[in-house]
Amino acid sequence: MAPHVVPGRELPTHVTIYEVGPRDGLQNEDVALTAEIKVEFIRRLLAAGLPIVEATSFVHPRWVPQLADAAEVMAQLSAEAEVLPVLVPNERGLERAVELGVRHIAVFGSATETFARRNLNRSLDEQFAMFEPVVTAAADRGISVRAYVSMCFGDPWEGGVPVEQVVAVGRRLVDLGASQLSLGDTIGVGTPGQVTALLDAFNAQGLPDSALAMHFHDTYGQALANAYAALQHGITTFDASAGGLGGCPYAESATGNLATEDLVWMLHGLGIETGVDLDALVGTSRWMAGQLGRPAPSRVVAALTK
């Protein structure tokens, strides 16, 4: 089954889906998967037409043990390494990634003081000193850098996050050399009005929608509504996780990411091109659910599995 297509008014004609399942999705799973299963997952996602698949993280295994095999995974993906982004925390992580042929990296920043200290062991201001040598070294090697900004819409310890604070953090990351910002609703509390207000604020500070991506979580069932608001604003890059896998190991209230299948169903129904084969993607998420021993959280996967 496919969605009935009714093109939306004044919406983008094409959207890029930045698939984060192998990294952001698997990092919070209790089941330990082998490197071979992770490699197959990534290759299945690429075969389903996803243009960008974030493969893994070179964060120290002590912090994210589920991705301790990052080097082994990337070694098996040597033929695809140049098109697979990875998350790196520092210069050592960058060096390990470069040795394995990686050409696109991401750094993970925070819009709030508390989360910066809990996740990065740095203050809100100190995080930039940690990122600067990584971004500079990457630029010297011709490697593109994406910057995640977490807690953009709410923080479990601090509550609401001022728009001006989020924009200031994002602006500093771009000034360091990040080519794209991924604005994260890490605990899924955002609403469409907040999305519009935040994007307006970034635009007012000289950052166009083309430099921004959105990363929604569905904790309160708002992810698709928020994605639609961002579409209306002009955003054309969205993070999503196959099957709706994932959360955040440092924020217990962060449940699953926006499911890639759910996003694709909506986009295709609006006549927006993604290049994704929905049937192949659903099959991949069913397969991964079998590896994890539980159903995929995605509503579309569930509906098309009946």
C-alpha cells in the first residue's frame, strides 16, 4: 500500500532524509548486535534509497558501549566509507575516522548548560573549545562537518530553553566551520509553533533554512506535526531513524526518534520526492526488529506488517 498523493501548497518538492538509525537508533538499545549485523543494516538502508546514513560513533566505548565496534564496522564498509558520516567527539576520534576513509563527520553540541555538563563534561561555553580543533582539523582535510544542537526545545533539568540561547549556540558552531546545523528536540517536547519561532530566529541571524536540518523525537506524539511545520517554513533536510529506533543515553525522557517510514509516508503523500523505496525500508526495519527481538516503534511499519 502507498499513500494517496495530494501535493501540498508551497512546500519543497524534494526532501533529503538523513538516516540516523545505525548511530542514534542503536546507541540506546540493550541488545548487543554484532558488527556484521550493523553493516548489513547500513547496506540495506543504502539499498532502500536513503541518500545519507550516519553509520556509527567514535565516542569512547565507556560512554556508548553499543557502538564500541565503530572501527570494525567502518573497516567492513570501506567501499562506502566516503559517503557515510560518523559522529566524532574529539581529535582522536577524527583521526580514527579519517584512517578508515571517512569524509563526513558530525559533532554533538548542547543548547543548555546542564546537558553540556552531563553529556560532554564541559560547560556551555567550554564545549566550543572542545569542538574547535576538531572542526579545524576536519576542514584542513577537506572533510565536511555537521553540528548537532541538542535540547533546542526543552531540557529535562532546566525546562524551557530560550530561543536566543539556542540560536547563539548554533551561530557559534557555524562560525567554527560547521556546514549544517541539526536542531534537535531531544526529549520530544516541541510543538509546531516553537519550530516556526526557532527557525524564524535563526533566519533573522543570517542562517537560512538551507543550512538547517531538523531532528525530532516523538515522546509526546508531535514529531510529524513538527516536521510539517518545518516543511512549511522551507526546511528540506530531516533526520529520522528506521523503524523509530533510538533515544538518548544521557536523557532518560528521550524516547524514539521520528521513524523514517512515518516521515516518508507523509512526504510521499504530499508529493514530495525522497528517493526512498518505502517497501524496502519497511522490510529493513522488520528485519532489524527481528535482530532486536521486539517490534519496530514505527506506526507505518506496524500498519504495513499486518
